[in-house]
Amino acid sequence: MKPKITYFLRLLLGGVFLVLIFALSVWIVRVSGIHFPAPLLGVILLCLLLKLPFFPQVLVQDICELLLKHMTLLFIPLTVGIMAYAGTIYHNLTPILAAIFVGTFVSMILTALLIENTIKLIKWRNLKKGRRN
């Protein structure tokens, strides 16, 4: 019985920590006045914290594994929202599709350019150090 209690407490602690990170990101966005999505800032803050050598990653490991395991449940509100706003989506279908396709195309091009330049940078650093691929 003890392992279940400790697992539940780890989930609870990890969940509280994730909520605190989110609340901090909302506060930062509100106080600074920047136009940036608070959830995205929260993810960036969490990633930065996870890169710190002294941050205990096991703090959020259990809750993150649980959330990733049941991620499909998080798409239910999206589906319900699409059904609730079907008329609005239908009337604005052309700009929505244009945004989807243009955004996808631009992100693919930018990703390709970033990868290409990263590979060039790695090769240049290796040549500078006297190593070969």
C-alpha cells in the first residue's frame, strides 16, 4: 500500500509544480505586458529548469509520464470546440486553410534552413578543431 501512496504524492507534487510554473508564466506575461502565450512561456521555463544540473527531474517525471500516456484525452475539448463552432469555421474556412498551409510551408522551410545551417556550423567547428567527419 505504501508504494501507491508515494506514487500518488509524487503525482500530486509534480502536478502542483507544473501548475506553479504555469501561474508564474501567466504572472510574467501579465506584469511585463508582452504579447506572448503564457502556456508556451511555461513550457520554456520548464525546459530551462530541466536543463539546470541541480533541478530534481524526478519531481515532474511521474506526472509528465502520466500526462503523455493519456494525451489523447486532452484532444476531447478541441473536438468539442470544433463541433460547437462548426458554423463559424465553415464561414471562415478559406482563411483557416490558408493559414494552415502557409504556416506549415513556412515552418518546413525555416526548419530546413535551420538544420542546413546547423550542419554547416558543426562541420565548420569540426574542421576548426582539426577533426573530420
